[in-house]
Amino acid sequence: MKRFSLVTLAIIMISVLAVGISWGYETQKTTAGLTVTLSTSSYPLVKGDNELSVKLTDGSGKAVTDAKVAVRFHMPPMPGMAPMSTKTEAILKGDVYRFSANPAMEGTWKAEITVVRSGKSPVTATFNLDAR
């Protein structure tokens, strides 16, 4: 009976690893007094649509909701390959800006987030994201 349980447990663990488990991901950078937090509910990203969100907070921790947030999602250039890049504007929902990213292939991608606020200099934060 004990051997059966160990074998069953091993099969379950191998199945989980083979299928892969996707957890959420969150990372942040602070620049020019603005904290830019990028998050997604599943990570690594997959080929196809992936929903990501950006939360902006000022130096006091208050949410910033008066900005225009532009996103350039791209894979760094590689020899012999055409550049892969898309640009979009994140849409404010509540106090979070949301956008969709669609990696065309596996590898390391970059999300370059530019925040423009009235009367302030633009702020850009770049994040590395993996796609599988």
C-alpha cells in the first residue's frame, strides 16, 4: 500500500511538472518618484493574448490615475530576424491600467512602459518578460 502511494505521488508530481503550473507575476521599478508595478495573472506569458496590468503610485504611495500610459512590447533584435514590436495604450480601469500583449514566439520580451502626465517629464520603465 505504501509503495502504491509513493508511485501515485510520483506520477502526480511528474504530471504537474509536464503540464506546467502558471502563477501570477509582479515586478516593479521606481523612477523619477513614480513606482511602476507590472503584473499578470499567469506567467510565463504564452503565445497569444496575455492580459497585463500597470499600477502607478507616487512617492507617498497614492495611486496615479491622471496619466497616459503607452506600452511598447517587443523582442530585442536578433541576427537574421525581422524586428517584432507592437505599441498600444493601456486603458485605465479603476486605479490600474490594463493592456494585452501577444508574444509571437518563445523567448525574452520587453515591456517598455512610458508614463506621460500633464506638467511632468515622461517616465519610462522597461521590464523583461519570458514567453513559453
